[in-house]
Amino acid sequence: MVELQSAADARAAAQSRIRWELLAELVRKDLKVKYKNSALGFVWSLANPLLYLAVFTLVFTKILNNGIPAFPVLFMSGFLVWNFFNLATLSGTGSVVGNANLVRKVRFPRVVLPLSSVGFAGVHFVLQLGVLLALLLVFYRDAFGTQLVLLVPALAVAVVLSTAMALLASALNVRFRDVEHLLEVILLAWFWLTPIVYPATLVRDQVVARGTAWMFDLYMANPMAGVVTALQRALYNHPVAGGRDVLPAGGYGFYLTWLGVAGAVALALLAAGLWIFRRLQADFAEEL
Amino acid sequence: MGEPAISASGVGKRFLVHHKRATSLKERLLLHRRSEAEEFWALRDVDLQIAGGQTVGLIGPNGSGKSTLLKVLSGILAPSAGQVTVRGRIASLLELGAGFNGELTGRENVYLNAAILGLSRRETDRYFDDIVAFAELEPFIDNQVKHYSSGQYVRLGFAVAVHVSPDILLIDEVLAVGDESFQQKCLAKIDEFQQLGCTILFVTHSLDLVPRVCSRGVVLDHGRVLHDGDPVEAAERLRSLLGTAHDQSGGAAMAADRPRLADLRLFDPTTRSHKGHYRANELMAIDVEVAGPDGAAPVQVRLAVTGPADVPMWVMESDPLPLGPGGTATVCFTVKELPPLRGIFALAVAVRDPATKVTYDARRFGEAFVADGDPAQGVLEVAWTAEQVDR
């Protein structure tokens, strides 16, 4: 009898615990729904960054003539992780509202909804990164070296930060439906304030010239700036080009320091996100 | 059985009815004062201990909090007060096929739905064929669910919910949807679950179902538990409650200067107690009380017994009734031998002017009484024969 009851308890727990299988099933659902009726299917998710690459390369190397060698590599090393963060946040925002019929009718841990959005974005990112690494193997062998180890802490911070944003946005969007629109604007500003299409040294050199070097610290405190510069250091192997710095530092100390700051910010946001999500989720079924 | 499968103690659920609530950040910033909200307690002090293996019928008037209670017990809504503990896997049939995604195939939806209900992929593999067979959807299982008929959709939803081997089954009026054969299948499945020792809590408006299926009946009214125990008594209790509840609300709303229906009672003349369940040839007595302003002219009471789809079975009319000194009059309609009816019947009452037939007050009492027998065999029990003949 005791065994029977503990088995029942285990089944009860399975309905309120976050299970990998449930997450995987939800991610699979999102992917299937997104690519079901498109002939090219997943190829689209690769076409999108390539299109951006073509446009930004044209604008920044031909029209603005920024003189950065191997600009496509610099751009892609930051852009893909930004895309992951952006997609996770935006699809996370609508994750609870979009599954209203489930939330109102079925008992399951609500937190898997924003988490599955992060997983959804993660699947795209892994594929895109795979293609990028394959291309680098052919066109840019310089990328492969010990510096690739930086990918590990950088991606870990990116995942924590994206999860935090998805949790926060999904819960707040239930209560205030315009969070979604607000976020689109915020993310656009955030994108341009992160050194993706221009090198971080451009910002550093200008504020140093004005004698306000502290502003560069402020700029780097943006957690995505820490993530992106670390990824650039990992994949882009032209720290100095044409007599000027493209990347802020040749060693790893700079990147690890700012990754540490980004990690701390991400963890604080994650704690806030979990707290807010837990507080608001009791009312989800009523608010929807 | 050790600890109960479902235990609710002091459970209350408060809803806030907002008049002007900011639903966007923009409004939140523009609306400076906090929004006013009215409190509404959908559930109050609900104590319910349900032992494993019990089948409990939850009944009550509309808006009494039945569905809210199911949602609180199943963990969809958080209680505002009190505590709920549940042991075991809950399958709630609140809405069949909730969470199906139209873009996915039936097969994909089964796996997704089962995962949400707490099953692993391997467990789902094991149940998959049974689910498809039960839903009778073998040829369509790889079609997109958006192309399913509503019947197929509901069948698949039910099949998934009952095949996840739940410990606790919460059912909310799903028996009201679907065709007759589907309902039979549902009832058979509920029977099977009872044999397996599954705990079942279901909400229904079909009062004759409660004594038939349940070992216990709970009556909710205005969010409180009014009765908890014998299912037959529970159904009776609700019937009398529905009668008087009508009386109170209708009485308050009626204009005081016109004769109105004050009370209606179905009763057993020997014991004078309420009687809602009848067999053929039994005596049926119905008291109708009318109240009016002082000096009102005599009134006539018209009583129609109606069956399914509000078809009148027969109609009874009183003589003109002069109102007594208190402004009231009571008429007793008696049916000496009730015809061999089967099913649930309603009473439609009208108080009117005997000469002009202008209606002062009219009310319908749904589910006023139950007559024995299976309504699927027709509302009337008729002696008949069928013999092969040569002509």
C-alpha cells in the first residue's frame, strides 16, 4: 500500500515537475508547426542570417567602407548569438498567452512554456552555428584554435540571459499585453547598442578620445556586449588589423571579466524572472 | 486506503471583478488611480476529503462554483484560501482535446497531449494503439487535426485522457457532448475506472445519473458545500433547492402589484415530504401557491408537464382561484395514476387572468421530476408486441 501511494505521488509529481520529455515534446511541436507547410522547411532558418549577412556586409564594407578584414566572420560570430537571444525572448513573450487553451484547462508546470521557447531558439542556434563552423572550416581556418574554448562560458551566459528574459516577458505579457510591442522596440535599440555590426573598439576609441573612458565600462556592462565580444574573440582571429584594434584585447582577461559581469547580471535577472513568474502564474488561468 | 486521494480543507476562491483595469502598460501609466475591484467568492470554506476509489457526483445550480472547484482541485486555479493536496495523476476532462494543435497530426497530438498529462514517451508508445482504437481513428491518425470533425476531435481527446492511467479523473459535463453511443462509451469507461479503483469526481446536471453512478453526492450552492453524503439525498436536496431558489429570485424581481407564483411543491401526500422520483401508476401531487396584492381578482393556474425539447406531455388548468385574506391561494393538482413515462421532465407554470388569459407570471422548473426507466427507449412505456404474420 505504501508503495502504491508513493507511485501515485510520483505520478502526481510528474504533472507538476519540469520534465525534459515534456520540454522536448513542446519544442518539437513548435518546430513542426513552424515548418510544416513550407517546402524548404528548416532551410529558411538558415536563409535568414545569410540574408542579414549579405546586406550588412554590403552596407558596412562597400558603402561605409569600414576596412575591417573578414567582416563577415566578425559579424556572424556576434549575430547568431544575438539571433538566439532575440528569438528566445520574443517567442517566449507570447508563449503563455499563445497556449491559453492549455493553461486554462490542463494541469502542467507553466514554466515549461517559456523554457520551450528558449529550446526552440536553441535548436535554430545550434544548426546555424554548425553551418557557420562548417563554412569557417572551408574559408577561415584561422578560427580554429584554443580560443574556441571561450564559446563555452559565453554560450552558458547567453542561455541563462535568454531564459531570464523569456520568463520575465512571458509572465508580464499575460498581465500587460503590450509588453510584446514594447519589447520589439527595446530589442531593436539593444541590438544597435551591442557591438555586432561594428567592433567594440569603435566605441572605446571615441569615448577615450573624449576623456570619458568610464562610459566604455558602462557600455560593456550590457550583458549581451560581454557575450558578443567573447564570441568574437573565440571565432574572429584578426584582433589587430591595419594598425588598429578590431577587438578590444588580444588576451582573454578582458573577455572573461566582462563575461563574469554578464553572468552575474543574467543570474540576477533569472532569479527575478523566476520570482515574478511564480508570483504571477497562479493568476494565469484567470487572466487569459 | 490511508491518506485521501483528494483533500481540500477550508478552500476558498476569490475572483476580483475589475471595472476599469489596465490591461496594458500604456493604460497602467495613464490610469493614475488604482482600479476598483469587487470581490466575489466563488468558493467558500470548502472541506472535502475524497478517499481513493470513491466516485463522487458534484451537483448544484448554475454558478454555484462546481467548475471552479474542479479547476482548483486539478491545480489549474490556485485557491485564495485553504489547502488542496492531491495524490496521484489527475486526468481532467474539463474540455476534451484542450491543447490539441490543429497543424499537427493526430499521432503528434497524442504524444504532445500525453506528455503534458505527465507521461513519458515510452509510456505513450505502450498506450498508443489502444488510444487510436478507442477513438476509432485508425485511418485518420496521420491527418492534421484541423481536418477532423468535431466528433473525431472529442473522441481523440477523451481517448488520450482516459488512457493515461489516471489515479484521479475529474469530469466536467463532458457527458453532455457527443452522441448517444459516445456517451455510452464514456459511461462504460467510467465503470471500468471504478472497477480499477480510480477516484472519480464529476460535475453533472443530470440528476438521475448521480445515484446511478456515484457512491457519494456533494451539493454546492453559492460556493459552499450544502450537502455531502448519500447521492440520492443529494439529488433530492438539489431538486428542492432549485424549486425554492426559483421562488426567491423570481419573487423579488416581480412587480408587487400583480399576482405571482409564490411556491411550487411536488410531494408525497401521505408523508407531505418532497418527492421527485416517480414510477408508473404512482400518485403525483403538486401544490401551487399564488400570491397577489390585496383585492386582486381571481386567477387561474395553468400547469404543463413537458418532456424533451419542451414538448408538453399534458396540460392542467385550475378553476379561477379567489385570493384569500393574506393575498394567497393554493391549488393542488393531482394525477391519480401517472402514465408510464421515462426520463426527466419539466414543469411550466403560468399564473393568468381566467377571462382574458393574460399571463401575470410564468416560470419553468427544469428537471422537476424523474420518471423511471431508460429514456433511450422512448419517453412513453407502451405495451406492444411484434409478431411475424403472413398476409
